[in-house]
Amino acid sequence: MKFQFKIQQYQTDAVNSVVNIFDGQPFQERVKYVRDLGKQEPRNQQITMFDQPDAAEDYAVGFENARLQLTSEQLTLNVRNMQGRRGCQSLSQLR
């Protein structure tokens, strides 16, 4: 069985509306972080900067989206602009 998908304009419009809310967010690539693995037992060993990370430490390294740098005021303005472009009722307060 082969799946065939059609591009639905209403879906494209919805995706673009959400993306436009983040207009002004700077592009960043390869953001690295360390995942919180919870409380770990302390190790009683000396390590040096030349030690290779073990499998558990390798597992803790990953990727995430860039931190949001837009202010709440800019996000609110972007939402209101999107509401105006789409003919939606503008809310007096956003949460």
C-alpha cells in the first residue's frame, strides 16, 4: 500500500499562522544541551579533561530547540497581527 498525501490549503494556512507568531525569533542551529537525568549516585573517582565520557554521559547529551528570545509583548503583537490577517476576533487579553 502506498500513501498519497494532498496538500490542503487550510492546513498550510494553519501552519503558516503558527509559524508567523514567532516572526522575529533569530535562527540558531546546533543548540546543544545536557538532559536532566535526575538524581545520580556520586562517583568516587578522579577524572581528567582527557577522560572519554562513558555511555551514561553520552546518553545525557542531546539537542533541543533554541530558547525563545521574543518578548511577551512581541509575541502578543504577532498573535494580534495574525488574528487581523485571518479575520479572527482579537482577544483583549492573551494568556
